[in-house]
Amino acid sequence: MSTRALRRLRGKQRGQEALDLGDLTLGDSPEEQLDTANVSPPSDSKASSRKAKKNKAQKNVSNIYELIGDADNEAEHISPDEEAEKPDGNKTSSTEKDKNRDDEKLQEEVSTKSLSGDKVKKKKKKKKTKVTSENVQEAAPEDNIDLLLENLENSNGVSLQNEDCGGCDRRSVLHVEHRNLNPETELKRYFGARAVQGDQRPRQRNRQFHRSTWMTSPKESWPRFSRPGISMTLLQSKDGIQYFTFEHSRDYQQVQFKFLDAVESMDPNNIVALLQLNPYHIDSLLQLSDVCRIQEDQEMARDLIERALYSFECAFHPLFSLTSGSSRLDYLRPENRAFYLALYKHMMFLEKRGCPRTALEYCKLILSLDPDSDPLCMLLLIDYLTLRSREYQSLLQLHQDWEEHRNLSQLPNFAFSTALTHFHLSQQEDVDSEESNKERHKADQMLQNALMMFPGVLIPLLDLCTVQPDAVVASHAFFGPKSQIGQPPALAELMALYVGRTHSLWREAAVMLWLEESVKEVLRRVDAKDPLVEDCQNKRKQRYQSAPRNIHRHVLLSEIKEATSSLPFEVTSQPVMGFDPLPPLDSVMSYTRPERQHSGATNESTLSLFFRSLLPNFNLQGGPRQEDDMEVARAGQELNQEVNRLMVAMRDMLANIRFQEPPREDNPYRDEEEWD
């Protein structure tokens, strides 16, 4: 223990050693006690001067951790000198008592003590500067917070590098920055902090205190938050990757069953009523957000999605990380799908709001939750957001790291976007001519390969860019209508998705000139019968026969009409719910909905069955099946035929209805008041 701490325990303070209570006895007179107390002002002046110099020395030190060690070292170095001063103080007090405390001699002794004290302080100051310089060198490696956190992370066994996820390269690709999850960061960079925060009013005193979150900022207009019954559980930790899942409580499960009943009623008012009782029910917020968006209430739709994200973030596990890229959520579990969809819808609102950089961070966040399966196919979107935010090196790094195990070049969006990235890099002003020519040559080669691999992209792209193609290009068999008809359906879906989403990136004049030059070179190579052209044709025939379910799900969520029109019939024929579009066929159900008592189709009247058939979700075989499937199917077929006959009869009846006109009066000027 240092001498400074010992002095504090003993009740002593630095600079007050002359006032020793041990010298005072019970036999001392009150006058002697007062005279002894009068000795303290000179020592107090010494203490004040010492504190002033200490504060002056502290201002020159920027590290607060050094001040603690310096104070202890200073106390240890000062203590021998102070002990040397103590007997002098006792002698002066004794001489003053013997000489009847002469005022003039007391002043002389005080002045000599102050001079000697100044000399001692100068020596102490020199010693102190030496000690602080040594402590700075020793404390520098210990005070590195990033190094300490990294060592702590490694000691706990939480490593971001693994073989399955591509090691440190994939970590850098999936790494998300917290500050970029806030759209205000990007808006301030565009318009300035004053323009962004100008409309924000100061908060009132009786405001609600919300939990601080990264993804959303709680609003005062939101209902008071109470835990809806969602929690997150850590399933396992393997190779530095943590696998989590959301769980629903018993009360939340009952609310979920009521929500499914409200959806089947086809009445949004039932969802609104349910949401008034449970303001943070996730699926109700997602479904009602779609209703508001269809009714063009974008502000309310975005607010509902942010409320859902806030409810999710309040349920996060302490080990769940949004930014490290090492946390996983299985999309096969229905409890986790709502988090994927809420993030996706929030990302699309940010992109439409003009924040592509923030949307890119959310895209990487969704991809990091399940990079192997990629249930929402974020690889079909990340290139567009990267180009819009002008993060060219990030896109090239993703293509380089994942090309080997994901074959990104076989996707039309990556084939064209990487070429466009190299072209933009060649057009930058801060690049020298040699590097610019190198990037331009690489861009030409990649664009030509993309056009030969996916020739059906050119004509639809020019149509959406309102550019009339050349007669030679439009009439050529390689880019003409024949290329559109003969392509596989899965490839047509991917190309329509890319063209409908990224056609705005190709409207620049410089990009169009570059595309024109590449098209002419491709036609020359096609006429010269380049072997690469035939090789690409064989690859198109062998691949892209059927698209997986996650691509169909992505197309439905994107709502790009050029892509949705190319979906197969088995996808468009089934109902699609906004809270769970195209659920996986092998879902992992943690709890099941209790069976409802459905009345059979034969118990319904013909008229009620007719009106129910006008609904879009009408299905005659929707009731519970009996043991004999053949009889049920035959009964349903006969009932369907009867309904069809009834509908034909109703149409004929409505078409043959004639309304008899009222008889005309002879006196057209008759007043209406004459009628009884």
C-alpha cells in the first residue's frame, strides 16, 4: 500500500503535517491551542501551491490512466522530504512556545520555510517528470483497448475465422459497421447534420425511456413497450460460429393463432384490432405494413417495420452480434423468418429513401445470418446496392473470395456488375493512365464474356433505357428474338430480375458508348465462330433448368414486374402471404396450430357457396380430408361442376334482366308536390 493511502487511513493530508494532534495534550490551555492552530495557514499555503503545480502538470498529460500511477509515485517520492520537514515544524512550534510566540520571528521562519519549500518542490517536479515519462512507455501497450478486446475474444474461443465460411476473407466481406446501420449517418454525409436534425424537436421532460438500439430509434409516438413474449436462445457454438433461434412464449403463441384467424378472414380491420391489443406482435406488423404500402401510406408502412425490428432487437441474446458475421439464424424455423423479412423490408425502404450505403449494410447483415443457404438470395441484390453506393472494391473482393465455392460469375447480375465496376474504376480521376487502361481492358473482356454468356439481356436492357438498338444488332440471330425464346425459364427469370432492377445504372452516356463498342466486338467474334460462343451456348442448355425456391422467394419480395411475370405456374398458383412468402418445404416446427372445426362443404347452401367462390382464396378441397380420398375428390369434382352450372345460370339470368321504364306523364310540367 502506498504512503498516500496510509496517510488517508490515518486521517492525514498532504501539506498539513505541521498540525499534529499528538502534540496537543489535555493540559494545554485554550490560548496555546489557538496559537498552535495558527501555525496551519503557512502549511495551507504550501499545500495550495503544491496543488496548483500538480494541476498544471496534469494538464500536460492526456492519458487519464497515467495520473493514478503518477499520484502514487509522487507520494512515494515526496514522503522522505516531508518526513524531514516534520521535525523542523515541531522545533519551530516548541521555540515559539518558549519565546512567548514572538510574531516577528514567526514571520521570518515562515518566509524561510516557503523558500526552502520552493526548492524542494523543484526537485520533486524533476523527479516527477522522469517517472511520468517511464510510466507512459510502460502503460502504452497495456492501454490499447482494441488489443485487449482482441485478446479477450481469442481467449474465449470466439474466432471469426473458420474453414466453412471462407476464413478471414469471408469475415471481411460479411463484416457490418454499426454506424452504417443508421440512415442518419448517410443523410448527414449528403446534406449535413444541420439539415438532417433541423426538424427534430427537443424531447419533452415526460418522455418515455426506451432501450438504446442499433437498427432503429424508438419514437415517442409508439405504444409503450412491453415484452411481447419473444426471446432468443443459443443453440450451439461450433468453430467460432454461434447458432441462435427465436422462441415464442405460450401467450405469444395464442396471439399468433389469433393472427392466423385474422389473415384467413381477409379483413385488415381484424389485424388492426389484434395489433391494438398487442402492439408489438411481429407478424401483424409485417402484414399490416404491406397493406399500408399497397394503400400508398409509405410513412406508416415504414414505421411498422421499424417497430418490428425494435421488438426483435430487445429480445437479442447477449452473445448475438449484428456486425461480426459469426451469428446464424436458421430460416427453416418459422420464428426466425420474420426477422429476415423485417430486415429485408427495412432495407428496401432505405434504398427507396435514397440511402443505398445503409441498405448495403443491411444486405450484408441478412447474408451473414445464413451465407450458405442464403434463403432470401441476397447475392442477387448486393451487387446493385454496392454499385449504387460506389463501394467498388467491396464488390470485387466479394467476387474474388466467393467465386471459387459459389460460382458467382454464372449469375447474370455478377457477370455484368463486375464488368461495370471495372469500367467505373477506369473512369476515376485520381487513377493514373496505366492503371486506367488496365481497368478498361479488364472491363471490356468481362463485358464481352457476359454478353456471350447471357445475350438475352441486351435487348430488354436497351428497351428499359429507352435506347433504339442498331438495325444490325436487332436483326442478328445472336441478339434477336430467337435468343429470347430459346433460353431456359430459370435463366429468363434471372435476366429479367437483373434488367428490371439495374437498368438505371446503364443510362449514362459513357456507359452506353462502352456497351455499344462491346456489342460490336461480340458480333464480330460470333461471326468469326469463336469457340467461346459455342461453349457458352452449351452451358446455357445444361444449366438453369429450374430455379431453386429461394430465387422464387426473392423475385416475389422484389416486386419487379419484369421478373414476376416470368415465374412458373406452380409458384403463382399458390397463395403468397406477406408475413411468410413461400415457406420452405422442410420447415422445423416448434409448435403447431390446433385444428379448427370446419364445416363440410355439403352443409353450405348453394347461394353461400356461390358468393364464397368469388373470393380469391376459394378452394373446394380446403376442408379436412376423410379417410377415403377418392370419394372426397369425386364429391368435390361433382360439387365444382354444380357450382359452375350455377354460375352460368346466374350470368344468363343477370344478362336477361330487363328493367321496365316508368310510364311517361302527359303533363311533363307537373309539379312534384302534387304526388301524395
